[in-house]
Amino acid sequence: MAFLAVTDHVGLLTLSEWDVVLAQAETATVPGTFVALPGFEWNNSQGHLSVFNTSTAVSASDPNYDTLGELYAWLAAPKQSGSVAQFNHPNSTFGTFNGFRYDYAASRHVKLVEVGNGVVGSLRPYADPLAAGWHVGPPNNSDTHSPNWGSRRARTGIVAPSLTHDSVIAALQAGRTFATQDDNLVLSLRAGDRWMGEVAPGGTLDFEIYVSDNSPTDTIAKLEFYMNGNVAMSTTVNSNPFTWRVTLPTSPPAASWWYARAVEQDGEEAYTAPIWAGIPPSPTPTRTPTVTPTPTSTATPTRTPTTTPTRTPTATPAVGQITGTVFLDSNRNGMLDDGETGLGGRLVQLWQNSTLYANLKTGGDGQFTFGEVTPGLWQAFVAIPAYYDVTTGPNPANVLISAGSVIRVNIGVIPAPTATPTATATPTATATSTATATPTATRTPTPTLTPQGDLLMTGLVHNARKPSRVITGATVLAGICGVPVKPAMSASDGSYIVVLPGPLLAHCDRVGVRIR
């Protein structure tokens, strides 16, 4: 065994025991020989997640982290920038993470979905989070609840340049993983220089699937190649090791995902992480010249000279369009109904592969349009105040664009129900801190922190019923028009400082603050 992570139920760990976990993992790690990863398992009715490579642990028994959304927000905070999280045994008994509802910020950390653990078989739901937009790879673990780690033959494999802590974490973060029920069975997938877990550029792709088993008693029976969760092709295996090369004759469908499965004669199997294909690396249309000659040659110039210039532009740019309305969903039914009001002046962003490509504000009727969008999977994000909910689905919303398509994305928002979590003084303190930390008060001294024009927002967290009693260690969550910024923590005197990034303030100056 090259590396091992032990993730106890965090609710059963004391703070001192967590410190012991961190220390023991560091002591047990011998670079080049063995890597021990500290971790914990967070669990509630929405699902169970293992979290690796953090210095702190949070529990669903803490009202600050008792929902999946709060855990996602904690993972996305800068302090957890090196963390990796894993969906554990997703099913109706232990939870399916709200149907794998996509969370853009958390997706940069949730990189694994358990496909087996010896207790609960989860191989079949592997496609569910992938279809929902998560870029996750498969591990196969041991849910033993006893210190007999490694007694199961199932393993999680990675592709890494060396056996060190940083290399193992980097491989998990990149999703370069495979899951196997046989500790001798190795399976990998690559497309050119792109390994499983990565996004391959558009165009014709040459896939290479490698499988081997060094046990003389095991026979590899077949390999299967999946597209979007369905078997696209398969082959029998007549040697060990075996390499199967697959060349797609045409460019793969936009935003498709491909993974391999190996099956041995005894029924044991292995899965690779996917390679995502057909997603263009930039928003500049480049793969369209071959389309242009087709309408030009078929539409003879003598027939309808006037139609030639009108047909050519529509065939030439292989782009689509995203349009929609941000509206107040008064009846909370997730649909734009007659009489519901469009919200003007809302910031809408277009993202792809963690890169922001475009910003715009909705018109007075709440409508927006992103034109010239290249084929692929995109995310449309609307910035809303922290005290609002989106009723129409995930925010950002996944939008699959194909050439010539016009996709409508209506985004409904509504004020969240009045917060009644543990009617403590902490939520009430929000109003106090908001009054202190409004953008107007912040800009009076105009404190420039960086050349980018970032501003300081200061405030004080205290008990609203007893203003003289300050609250230490409270998490201050701030956002600019709903876009979260780096959270802060109140000091021993109750004070806090939040940095408001200048580039965000350039688009919107409405700042919201929430204390927890």
C-alpha cells in the first residue's frame, strides 16, 4: 500500500484527537515509501463526505456547518484552498447530496465520488454526479469502521510523478484516479498528453487505455469505453498488459465525458476517471472553416444570389447564444410566470473551466444575452444578495451550447425565509455589523490596500441584546452583489476586517454581510 487516508466520523473526534490524527499522519509519511493523509468524514441526511488535507475539521453537529451548503462554503474558503473532498456511498439511505446539485465553488474541491467500499456498492451511480456537471474521479475504499485498513483487496489508484504528500494530493485534486476491486489490477486512460481527470481540447482525439494485472491467476476479459455514462465500444483483451487505442473519427460531442472500465474473468472490475472532451479551451470560434464550403458549394450563385450572403453567416460561425431573464419568483415555483417581475441591473457572469469570460447587467426588464458562445459546457451565474435564494436550480446554471443553438436560462430569485437557525444573538449581530460595515462607511477613509483598488470594510461583532459583550471567533461572510469574497474572523475585541476586491466593486457596490 503506497498511501492511506483514515477519515473517522468527525462527530466522534475531540479537538485533541484531531490534533493526534494530524501528528500521526505527518509522522507516518516517509517520502518515496508511504504517504499518510489526515482526513475526516462529515455526515448528515444530505450525504456523507470525506475531506482530506485540511488543518481543521468541521462537523454537522455544529450549527454553522450542519447543511451541505455550509460545508461547501467552508471548503471554498481560502483557508481550505488545498483541500480535496469525496462524495461517499451515494444512495437513498445515506444521501445523494441533494441529487448531486451542482455547486460551482465547491466543485473545485469535490473531486472524488466513491464507487465502492465493501459495504455499499455505488458503481452504478458513478454517472450521476458526472451528468450533473461535477468533475470527479472514482475511488474504491474500505468502510470497515475498525482498524483493519487494507484488509479489502479494493484499492484507489492514482497517476503521480512521485510518492510524496504533495504529489498524492495533486493527483487527487486533478482527478487522476482509478478505482479497482483487485489490488493487482491497474487501469489508466489518456488522450495525447491529457490524463484521466483532465479536459481535452476539441478536435479528433486519440485515446489510449492501458490495463495490466501482475497476478498469474487473474485474466482480464474485456475493456469497455463509455461516453456520457453509456458503453460506446468494447474489446476483448488478449494479452497482459494490454493497450487499447481508440481514435474518434470526428470531434466528440460538446462537453462529453469518456471513461474506461476493465472486467476480469472472475467479475472484478476497475473504472478510470473521465476525460472531458469537446470543450473548447477559449471562447474564440476556431473549428468552423470546414463548414463554410458546404453551403457555398450547394447554393449555386445563379439561383438566389440574395440568399447566399444571408445563409453563409449562419453556417460559418459555430457558436450559440445564451439568453434569459432574472426575475422575482413570487410563487417560488421555479418558473417565469405571467405577471412576475424581471429584475434589472443584476450582474450575470459567464464562466467556463473556472475562468470568467463575460460580465453583463440585466436590462430594465431583467433580460440578458450572451452572444457568440462557442460549443461546450458553460456556467451562467447571477450575483444575488446572500439573503436571497435561487428557485430555478443551481447557481451557476450549467448550459450546454451547440453550434447555432439558442438556450434560454431563466433565473428566479426570492428573499430567503427569515433565518431562524438557533435563534441566537449571532444572526442579530448581523444588523449591527452591517450598519458599521456598509460600503458608505468604508469609503469615507477610502483605504486603498492594493494597486487594484481593493477596499477595507471594518466592523464589530457583538451581542445585540448585550451590546457591551463582543463575540470572538465569529465568521464574517461578505459578498458584493451576492458574489462571495474572502471571509474574515472576528478578533478578541470583536472587530473584523474584510477585503473588498476592487474589480468586483467596479461592477457593483452593494455589499452584504452575514455573521455566523
